[in-house]
Amino acid sequence: MAEPTARASDNSPTLLGLADFARDLRKGNRTAEETVQQILALSIELIGNAHHGCVTTLEKGKRTVVASTDSVAEEMCRLQYELDEGPIDNELQHLDTVVSGELDGEQRWPQFAKIAVAEGVRSLAAFRLYSGDGDLGALVFYSKCTDAFDEDDLVVGEAVATHAALALLAARERDQLKSALARRDMIGQAKGMLMERYSIDALHAFDLLVKLSQERNQRLHDVAAELVAAESVSQ
């Protein structure tokens, strides 16, 4: 039986779909995971020969499959981490886009390619979302067809990858802001407790927290959290 081959692409519907895609991402108040999941779902519609897709990150040494269209996509991404083969951990550290039109016999990642073909995956296209400070984001599409991704598909994939990267980076900034606000609130609670207990002003209470932090060799908000927790237990 002949292997499935890629269908011809039509620029006009793709471009219209991409415009709708960008507008749709601005609607609602989605979490990062929901946004990326929506990105994947719309991507599969835009890139006709993409049958599976995943978004994965490597941040501070932690590998995470953020979203996937199905179990096959998730397995293909995790397999690359386990084998230390494939475009995610290797080529995408240095290249924006990596394509394999025929995984059967792919010499760059022989172990990964062999398993992928056994699972019915014949080709892939991987896009770097971001890379810096040891962190990496990747958007990977897998296809049951050989030579599934043409130049038009790669242009669309790069645009989609940009949206995914912005969504993930924006989510990271939101998480950092929430964390900073939570730390500030905890320090504020601890200051209030010290002010009330020792009849001191805010500046002296903060100085006392700093002194405790230095003496215990702990971060300031950790010291504050311990004081607040201890106060809650004693009440």
C-alpha cells in the first residue's frame, strides 16, 4: 500500500484562517494552557497535513508538555526527551525551524525516527518558540504523510509559533507578577504583626524582618511566611 502523501495547499483559505486565528486568541480570559490548547486546535485546521501537535517547554531543566492534541503527539514529545534525540532538544536550540519529510531512515535521530514510524508518524515540522537563559519552547507538528509540510505550511507554522510564544511568555510574566504580589502581601502581613507586637513603626518592622532574614540565611518572604504561619497557629 502506498504511503499517504501531502495534499496541495491553498493560500487564500490559510491566510484568512490565520487572521481569524489571531483575532480569536484575543477573546476571553484564558489561562496559558487553555490558550496553547486553542492554538494547537486551530493550527491543525490551518495546516491540513498536520495530524498531531504539541507545545513543550524546557525551563530551568524542567521538561513540560504544556499542551497536545492527543496521546500520540504527547508521546512523540516525551520520547524525544527520553532518548535525547529529535529536534526539540537538539536542532531547535540553534535553529528556528526543523523539518523531516521522511522519518523512515532519518539519520539525525535514528532511534526516535524508528519508533515514530512504528506509531504511524511519517514526517514532522518543529518550530522554536523561544530560547534563552537555558529555556526553550517548541511547537511540533506530526503527520501521517510523507513530505507533509510545504513552504506555505512552514510560513503558517512560524506565525502560529509566534502566537504560542507570546502566550507562554505573557503567562510567565503574569505568574511572576502574581508571585511578586503574593510575596509583598506576605511581607506586609508580617510587618503588621511585628508593629502590633512590639509597638514599632513600619520601617523598624521591616528592618527586623531583614535582620531575621540575614541571621537565618533565608529569603525575606520565607521568613515573613513563617512568622505569619506561627501567629496563625498561636491564635
